[in-house]
Amino acid sequence: MARRAKRAFEEARQDLEMTPMIDVIFQLIIFFMCSIHFKSLEGKLYSYLPKDKGMSSTTVTDPILEEVRIKLAYSASAPLLTRIKVGEREFADWDALLKHMQGLSSSLVTLSGDVIPVKIDSDEQIPTQSVVNALNICKKAGVQKTEFAAKTSAPPKK
């Protein structure tokens, strides 16, 4: 009896047809080839324009601010007050600095999208509250990127 079952299994195994499987595979390939959608390029216009005309002789450049640094300096004559400078301009109080930074914040983003950081540079004797005030003013003025200036160490003496 075991021999008959073994023969029937071998006969069934030999009778597998590959043609319908190949037909199904080809039908799937054709279906996917017909249903595929290629992405078209949007916003690209092909044109043949003259290369020697229409070019401007002057180039538009973005005004580059190299660095905006808020310098907080200690004043020996008035130890509770902080001297505030941006570049060569000195400010009497925090409100004047806020107005100046609000006017300056729009020019801190270049045409290419780069953001110029504002650096807060303070002396060692400056109270922490003054540094926090400068940081808050930058945020109120809409400055997107604020950094703290690192202290450079003096070169070693020989």
C-alpha cells in the first residue's frame, strides 16, 4: 500500500504544468507596465533663447553683514549698569537696543535664505541678568539665530 501512495505522489509531482504560471507572470508584468505613471517635470520650460542678449551687466548682490555682535562691557564708574554696543554704536538703555535690533532683524536673513547669527559678547564682570536681557531682546526683535561669543585664551607666556 505504501508503494502505491508513493507512485501516485511521484506521478502527481511530474504532472505540474509551468505554462499557466508563466502566463500569469507575463500578465502581471504587462499589467504593471500599463499601469505605471511616470512623474512629469513641473515648472520646467524648454526654450531656446539667445545667449548673448538680455544679460544684465551688473549683478545684484545681497548686502552681506559679516557679523552682528552685541558687546556688553563692564563700567567701573557705574558697576550696576552695563555698557551696550553694537559695532561702534553705543546704546544708553535696553529699549534703544530693542529698537535697533528690530530694525536690523529683517536684514539678518539673506536672499539665499542663510541666517546671520547675532553674537552676544560679554565681559567676565557682567551680571548674568544683563546677558539674559540681551538674549530676550534678540528674541523679541525676531532674531532667528543667537550665539554666545567664546572667550579666547591668551597665548602662553614663554
